Amino acid sequence: MASVTIRNVKKSFGSVTTIHGVSIDIADGEFVVLVGPSGCGKSTLLRMLAGLEEISGGDILIGGRVVNDLPAKERDIAMVFQNYALYPHMSVADNMAFALKLKSVPKAEIEKRVKPAADILGLSSLLDRFPRQLSGGQRQRVAMGRAIVRDPQVFLFDEPLSNLDAKLRVSMRAEIKNLHGRLGTTTVYVTHDQIEAMTMADKIVVMRDGRVEQVGAPLDLYDRPANTFVAGFIGSPSMNFVQGRVEGDGFVTGDGLRLPLPAGLGAVPPGEATYGVRPEHVRIGEGGVPIRVEVVEPTGSEVMVAGKLGDQPISCLFRERLALRPGEIVPVHVEPKTSHLFDRANGMRLGAGEARA
């Protein structure tokens, strides 16, 4: 196991820069998830960490050692890819042992490593099978087993669950997290799925356009997003954003509807701003602001409602079984302790004592 330090790392392809001075500290044994939309640079950053892509500037340290110029095989890392990358002509056991055989590890030592890894991953009865005889989830376990037997300092996962169906993704998330708990190996995991990030990470790194937008524990990012991008990306369904103005002790939309300012905000001068509230933090109640129901989506345990707050769209997630109909007007309340206010110009969340530029 080892710590990982990414210090002011940059990546350029000719005149085009795709990674703009990223810095991330990953503690020994930590499970860190890089998350962001397609094209944000998270996979490129992972490949630079693995030694599969040259860096254009900055430093990468593994266990305190600068590895910028070290080839991938000398970095003591193991990578699990999206497409499994298994050898079709090899059995499960041979796939798991392949990297060790390349290093001329004795046969007895290979067996000593493969067997416990297979036991951990539930592959003991499948060691003689070939990849074509396995399900998608079993193939992914083999790819993970191949990484485990190497006993690396760092595990790297590049969107390993994206080829699996929704139900299998849920179970594999739990398996990977359980595996990390048992092995304690430093892990860097890339995904575009923020649900994976929220459920698996010790720490999340949110990226956009080759830059880090925010780093923190999952619930810190959920409760205290740094800006509208993070607020809209973290959380499912995503946060509502309502445009309007701060007037006195409230927030007023263009239609004259008034919402309470977030709790603990401090003094905020009047002016244009963006109001943020998550769908699950909207509550039905007498005397609230009216919303017009447009679409109702009951799922059994909850009801998702898409509607309009004045002329602006708003989504509400109700835990009660409500018999709502399109066209109905419903009064709703927003709790000040769960709402947010953002600077209209730069998207940054306003906190106590902060003022808009």
C-alpha cells in the first residue's frame, strides 16, 4: 500500500491542453473516486498515473517516489479496465496468474496467490473455465482477481462496471467496496456515474474540463457543493436551480414567488442570484409557494413530480404515496437548512459573510 500525490499535473496534445494543473492528495489505503462528465479528463489522469500516458508537466508520486519517468510495469500498480481485457484462450486461473508468470514467479507461489484471490471473489469453482463461459460479472471478477494476485501498492479502476446491467452494477459496487475493506489497498476509481461515486468513495474528486471543481467526502459534496456544477452533478435526481433576486430576508423569483434564504447564510446584499434546492427537500404543506404539476412518476416507494414554479421548471421527490394529477396546483415548502444560494455570475455557492462580485 502507498499514498499517491498528483502535483500540478498537466497534459497537452499538441497545442490543446486537456489537464490543467491538477493536484490531488490520496492517503495510504484511501478509496478515491474521480468523477465527472465524459471528456472531463478523469480517464486521462488515471492513465498518466498508471504510466500509460506521458505527463506534460507536474509530478506524480507513489509512496513518496516520483514516478514520472518510470514505465508502467515498474510503478507497482494494477489496473482493472472497462472491457475486462481477458485472454480468451486462457482459463480463469491462467488469466489471473499471467502477470506473475511473466515475472517468472515460482509455480508454488503463483498457486499460493491465486487460490485466496479466487476464494475472496467467489471464483474457486470457475478456475478451469474460459472467459467465453462466464457472465459479465464473473469476467469482471477475474479481471479484479488478476489485479489482486499482483499485490500492488495501488489499484486503478477505469469505469469497470459500465458494461454491466443495472442490477449487476449494484452488486458489483458492493463487492468492490467489500474487497477494499478486506485488502486495504489504496484505490483510485474512475466513473461518470455519481451514484457509484457516492456509494463507494472515501473521497470524491469532481472534475470538469480538465480541472478539479471540488474534493471531499461524499456527504460533504452533497451538503456543501462548491458551485452549481458540483451541486447539479452530485445527487440523484439533480438539484433544482431557480433564478431570481435576493430581496430583504428572502429570495424572489421573476414571478414574484418568495422562498426563504438558506440558513446560516449571513448578510447578503440584494441582487440577482441562483437558488438551489434538491427534489427530496421539497415538502407539500399549506401556505407554501404554488407549483403546477406537469408529470407524475410513481415508483412505489416514492413519487417523482416534474412541475413549474411560476415559469421555471422544478422537480420534487415525495416519499409519501400522493395521488397527484397533471394540471393540479400544489403548495410546497423549502427548508432553509437544506437550500443553497449561488452567485449568478460565477456559480459559486454563497456562505456566511460571502458577497457576490
